[in-house]
Amino acid sequence: MTLIGETSGKAPKGAAAAGDLIKDGTDASFMADVIEASNTQPVIVDFWAPWCGPCKQLGPALEKAVAAAKGAVKLVKIDIDKNPAYAGQLRVQSIPAVFAFDGGRPVDGFMGALPESQVKAFVERLVKADAGGAAGSPVDDLLELARESLEMNDLGGAAQAYAQILQAEPENPKALGGLARLYLQNGDPERAREVLAMAPPQAKDPDLDSVRAALALAEAAPSETAPFEQRLAKNADDHEARLELARALAGSGRMDEAADHLLTIIERDREWNDQAARKQLLLVFEAAGPMSEVAKQGRRRLSAILFS
């Protein structure tokens, strides 16, 4: 079905004038501002309204991302209260609603206010595809977005990215593992278990294995640290107390402190109790994640101890 109209072939690409990148549009100017303009470069249309709270959140993020693209894409903002025609033709049922046009046709879009990191990724993906670059799959893009969000400590943005993946691929192991880890980090082990239960039995992924290990450590951990800390205060070589303290710390998510205590035992007596500290340390590394700083630094220190 043709939404708006047919257009001729695309004209050569060109950069927009600096003051023409972001503008307010109307139903009367839609053909010129969006359809015809998108033959030169992609045009993003933001349908909004003054009373819409999420629109006020999304608008600045869109403008920032478009400005950062430096002329590779334009933004047209349309108040649907004053200009309902094209919003109706595009079947906009809730706002904010964003559509990306290229070559006179809508090619991408989303509804609702997204985190700034996802808005930036949306614009960058549009620019990359328009430039003829090899765009990754939507799932790969969202996984990369989740990773970037976690690096910026944007847990909400990472959770939204994982949720979007699971809408399309309910058994995606990386998304399930990532989302389960977020619940666990947020102090909700029950939700983490529920997410893990959605994974197929044969699914293999480091994050899935990591969360499973962390939950197992939590279930087996002592509930308090004080008794073991008191014993260590009296005798720093009480390896049993130090091991139990490490188990309690790991069970509460304090993996770096747990690893430090376990490495201390290994450093003082690597063969103690049939290498119990080393075995527990490997579980801590798995629970923290194989590429975590806890695991990386812990392995370096373990190697230094074992080969010294």
C-alpha cells in the first residue's frame, strides 16, 4: 500500500545547509520538507504535541543526535494537534512517534521516548545505511547498544535494548543472559531466575553461565559476614573463616572482595583443604563474568602466585 505517494529516483546526496537540519514542519510543507528532501538525504520526522511529556524528553535527544551527524540527516518536527493529516495517514496512534524517510518512503521508526544512547544509535544506523555501509542486523545493533549502555552505566537503556531483542527473538541467549544479569545486579534474583528459565536447555552463553553461577553462589552463601570477620581479627591465618567470609561476600555480589580473600588463602597455603580456595575462586570468576575486571585481575594475580 502506498502511504504517501510515488517519487522518482533519488538525486545525488548532499549536505544540508547548517540552519536547515532541524525545522518545524506542517501538513502543507510535508511533501517538500520530507518526501522531496529525503531524495537528497534521510529525513527523520518527529510527531509530537505540546502536552506530551515523553515528547519533551525525546526531542532534545533527537536534535542532539541529528546535529552530531553534521548534515547527513535532517529532522522535521510536526505538532500533530495542528497538523493531523500525515500523522493519520501513517497511522500514528501514540506519541512521540518517529519515522525515518529515505528516497521518499518510510524506512525505519519507533514509538515512545528512548534513552539517548538508543536515539543516537538509531540516527547512526540510518546514516550508515544511506551511505551504503553494511549495516548489522537489528539484533546485533541492539546487542551492541546494550553493551555501550552498560559501559555508560545506563542500566535502563541496556534493559530496553535486551527487551527489544527478546520481542523479536524470545530465546536469544545473549539477551536473556544480559537481562538476567541486570536483574541480579539490581537485587532481584527471582526475576533473574525467571529470565534464565526462558532459555532453551541447550543454550550456551557466557552471561547465562555467569548468572547461573552467581545464583548458585548466593544460594550456598552464609547469610552474615560478621562472625568470620571477628575470627579473622583474632587470627589472620584462619583459612576456614576467610573462605566462609569469601563465600558470604560472593553471595551478596561483592565478587572483588571475595576474590581478594581467596587469593590471600592461596598465597599463604595454596594446597590448603585440597585447594578449596582455588576451586571457590574459579566459581567467583565465572559468576563475575569471564571478561570482568574481577576475573582479569584475579587471573593475573593467581598466575603470579602459582608461578612465583
